[in-house]
Amino acid sequence: EQLEQLGEHEELDEEQDDGEEDEPWPDLVQLHQPPEHSQLLLAERASCIAVRTYLRLCRLPFAEKTSAHAEFMTQGGRLTGLPMLRLGQFQILAEFEPIVDHVAATRPSKALGRWLSEEQREDMRCMVNYVETVFTLAEIHLSYVDPVNYRLYTARRTGAGHPWVLSLLRRFYKQRQAMRLLRVYQWHHMNTDQVLEEVTECCEALMDQLEDHEVDSEGFLCGSQPCELDALVFGHVVGILNTPLPNRELAELLNTYPRLVAFCRRIDASLYGGKLLNERDDSGSDFEEDANEDNVEGQE
């Protein structure tokens, strides 16, 4: 209801932004991502949900496209390189922050957070960078460093959609790329407990934001209206809770913050009819099949 009320006041907000003119939003706007149930990894899925949520909150029209080779359609990015946003015939953007920056620069009347002061906006942007870095690195670490997650979840998805020789090469390349990224941020030497400690600190910071701004289950992370931080946090929370990793420690950690999960359920109900946090990737059943196969092999 709160998001609907914000939509009713959208025209008033546009009238108040007299000093900033909007550029036309292209007729052709497509959000591309790999197939969700066979190729998309946890960190990539979280980024895709965050971008989709941001565009919906901005009330900007776009079409969702599933493209098996979406990651090859961009020049990469700081962390995941996905999703890919196609604007018109020639412009392509990738990842959450570049897409948010583009909307703010070209459609200022639609951009979230325009109601914040300059100082508040800078604080919010710092928080966005911090949250995206911590959650994404944790998701990558759990996907590639944890041996069970890698064998039963990550390896099969990184090789999906390719002939078997190319599948092996893609698997090796993606793993090397992930480990290089973890080394850049000095996360490669961390164990799972240390990763979870980093996520805990991030969740505590988000809880402080909710304590300051959410009253009686109303309000958002930075005030009475949503901003890009809300879309980003929602994307990562939904991605972690719904992605069927064999090692569920990250999801179990998030469930120890019921207020944060409830906040995301409120956004889910407003934008997606409550469907995202109630669904579960059915590819998780494959883990049980693999485990049974391992047991049979062991008995033999």
C-alpha cells in the first residue's frame, strides 16, 4: 500500500523537479539474464533481482529476456557482469550500480532517492557499495570455495548450455575468474566462518538503518520512501533465501534477522504479489539424486 501511495504522488514529484529535464526512455528496453533454473548463479541471480526491483520501483517499463549467452553480451563489470540492460539499439549497461547511475542521470524525476539531501545521498551510496560488495563476495565465496556447493551447484551451472569440451573450459575459466575477484578483495584466504562474520556485520548495519527509519512496519532503509539501497538489499536477501545451495549457512544466517526478512517480504508483496519469497528453485532436487548416486558408488 505504501508503494502504491508513492505512485499516486509521482506526477507531483515530477513537477517539483523543474531544474532537471528527463531524457526520453527508449521504446526498446530489455533486461537480459541467463536461464534461472539451469545457468544463473547465486550472486548473478541476486544482482538480476535487484535491478528488476529497482526498475519496477522507478516505474520504468522494460521487457525481461532469458538469454543463454547474456554474460557474453556485455563488457563485464565490477562484480558479476549481470544482468544486461539493453537501451534502444546501441546502448548496453551491466550490473546494479551502472544501471542505477544511468537512470539517475537520464531520468532524474524517476530515480529513487531524489528526495534525499546531498549528504544523505552520499551516505546511501556508500552503503550501497558496501552492501553490494559484502553480499556479492560472500555469495561468490560460498559458491566456489565451499567444495560441496561447488560440486553440486556451481560446477554444473557454469558448464550448462555448452558442449562438453567447452563446458569444461567454461567451468575452469569461471572458477579462475571468481578466485581472482576474491583475491582482489582479499577474501580468498577466508574460511566460511569468517565470511559469515562479514555478512553478520553488514546485516547489523542494515538493522540499524531499519531501527532508524522503519516504524510500525512502514518506511524503508533510508526514510519514508524507497531508494536503490532497498532494491539492492531485497535482491540479495531473496537470492540467498531462494537459491538451493547444499550448504545453507548463509540463508540460515539471514533467517536470524526476522525483521530484515519481514521488510523484504513487504516489498515482495507490493511488487511481486508475494511470489518471490515463497518460491524455491526446483533444481535443488538434483542434489538428493547426486547424494544417492554417491552412496551407491560408495557401497559398490
